[in-house]
Amino acid sequence: MSDDKETRDRVRALVREVLRNAVPADEPPEPAGMTTPAGAAPPLRPEARPEARPEGGPSPRARVVEMVREAPSTSEAPFARDESSKTVITEADVHGLEVGARLRVAESARLTPLAADIVRERRIELVRRTPRRGPRAEKIVAIGADHGGFPMKEELKGLLAELGHRVRDFGTDSTDAVDYPDFAHAVARAVAEGEADLGIIVDGAGVGSAMTANKVPGVRAAACYSAKVARNSREHNDANVLTLGSGVITPAEMRAIVTIWLSTEITEERHKKRVAKIEAVERQYKC
């Protein structure tokens, strides 16, 4: 019994010695009951503080800014700024943001070196807009029209609002004569550069705008004259731009076509494989 008691006493003494040595002599332990708040950085040890670093010694690593993916949550702090329509974030886009601010950016957005420096220095949280998928997901839709398609474009804006989507209108803004390629190009470019999820263009027949849009790399424009064709263009071809002819469809047909086009997704692998071949053909002719 005496030997057992001596053994236990030695073990307790050893444990106490280990615990004493675990805390640096010049850094007192936290008071009992005090914890570091969730998400807060722990205090720097003396040897890591700038004033304790010898002159000429290595500088601390720059803080890595977390590029979090956007998640639907009502409890998070609001965005200080929304720059999700831009593909390149410059110093002007982050100028004036406070330390720790949340900035919403596009999924594929890139930062200029100066903008990245500001983001690091001010510990700005970048939240990347996740691609919108699914029939009920809110989408950014770029729209445009020539003078013949202007009245239908205005009706289209109302429909998109009813369906819960955000609109970027590239014009035209009246029935004064204009050239459809200008507006088709603007919409197609917005889609190709990630400023919009999808695009819809309206002209007299829908053909010329489709031709123009398909000249922009990354765009798959489909001229659709029925809901059946609209569904097929998304389900089989993953069309990301829809062109409509205001002279060949009625407003009611437009509503049916657009509604089914926006609510359809490409899902089957055999279709995705064929779309990949379309993209491979396009790559052969890029300069």
C-alpha cells in the first residue's frame, strides 16, 4: 500500500511539473472562465508581436482573406457593397470600405494587385456569388432589343420581375431605329463575362440577334419560337442566351417561352458531353 501511494504521488508531481512548463513564464494563463470569443484571433505571443521582433527579422505572414462562398442566411451581416456584376475588382471598387467589411463579388471575379492589397490590409471578407442553378433560383438576366423588339422587351421586364429574377437592361429605350447587332453584342458579352447568368434578346425575327450573339466566345444563343423548342435548347444544348422575334410570336407566347426556358436545366450527362463538343469546336477557331 505504501509503494502504491508513493507511485501516485510521483505521478501527480510529474503532471504538475508538465502543466507548469506548458505556459511561457512571461505569458500568464487566461483567468479562469475567460475564453476567446468564437471567430476572434487569439492574442499574439510576445515573440510574435512586432515590437518583440529584432530589427531586420522576418516579417509576419500577410493575413489570407477568406474567399467564402455565398450561403443563404438571414443572420449574417449585410454586404457593405455589391460588385457581383464585375469580372475584375479594382482599387476603386474597394475604396472606402471599412475594416472587416463584407464585399459581394462574382464567382469568377479577379482582383487587381492593388485591390488585393487593400482587401488584405483591411481584412475585407469577399463573398463570391454562387452560380444560380435550378428552376426557382434567382438569376441575373441581361436583356436587350432593337426598335422592333422594344415593346416586347418592356413586357419581358415585367415578366422577369414576376418570376423573381434581376434584370440588366442594355436597351434600346425607344422605338427609334437602331441596329440589332449592337444590343445583341452587349447582352452576349455580359453573359460571356459573367456579369449575367443568362441573356434574352428581342428583334423582329430573332435570327440576326442569334447570329450576332453566337460570335461571342462562350455564348450559346438559341432562337426559339415555341415553348417546346425553348425547353430543348436548355435541356439538350445548355443555351445561355435566348433570342425572340417580336414579329413572329405573341406576347402570350413570349411569356410561355421565357418561363419554360428559365425553369429548365441541362442535367443528363449525354447532353453535357455533346455541349462539351460544341465548346471544343469553338476553341479550335479562337485566335
